[in-house]
Amino acid sequence: MVTKEEVERVVKSVVDEKFIRSIEVDEKGNVTVTLAKDTPDIDNVLIKLHSELGKLEGIGLITINREREVKEAENVKITEEMILEKLKEVIDPEIGIDVVNLGLIYELKVNPDNTVYVKMTMTTPGCPLTMWILRAVEDKILEIPGVKDAEIELTFDPPWTPDRISPEYKKRLGLY
């Protein structure tokens, strides 16, 4: 199993120590790293961290978080529609379509405590932008006043197909 020391060594080789807020390793080898919200070049850091940690023997699930400021809003009713509209701002850079119209969002739930759960996929398991898209989805949800936290689950079951693209975008792409 992977040790906390091994994980710390890898994390410190990728990101300056002053931006590391916490590193946790559980008994199953699952790793949670929390970085400062002002970590420079965060997209590249996330990709490199995930890649380098993935090379460790005995590593489990890798979760990389960033500190954030909670935006409080009084009496705001957060709806699934609000969240889906916000997520239309997350564009898959390779395809040029947002994650909602591309059909990457499988499930969305707003919990009574104003936390948001999203189950989503990528167009392919080998998508090089997976970490970037997941972070962008989380960031957009957390921009909504009143949202306390966001949990993004990545799944490939069922696998994504072009059938999941919205009818409007199928027409634009000439798939009808």
C-alpha cells in the first residue's frame, strides 16, 4: 500500500509546498490532496499531480481539492435548472459543446443542505482533459450563491455515445 510519505514526496515535486493545505491517505490507499485556492497554473498542476500520483504502487482513488470561499446567500432556492444553466458555461474544448448539451451529465441532485451531487461521464475514458472538465464543473457549481459544496462523480457506465447529444446540437452538427 502507498504511504503518506510517498504521496507527500510526489505532491511536493509537482507543487510548491506553500500551496499544499493537506494530504490524507486512508487504509485503502485513497488519497485526498487539498491545494490553496490561489495555486498558480492550477490546470497543469491538477493534470500532472493526477498523473504522477497514479504511478505510485498501491494507490487508490485520487481526489484533488482546492480551498474555496463559501458564498452565502439568504433564502436562495437552488434548483437543478439553475445548475444546468450554469454548467452550460463548461465547454469541452476538443468538441466545442457544453457538457449539458453534449450529454455528459447523467444525474444531478440538489440536497436539502444545499450541497450538489453530479454524476457525469466523458466522451471517452482516455480523455486527456478529464481532470480539467471535472474541476470546471465543480467550480461553476460553487459559483452559484448558496451552494455549500459539490460532489462530482465520474462514471463510464453506461458509456457515452453521440445519441446523448441534445437534439438542438445534433441539428447543428448535422447528425439528424
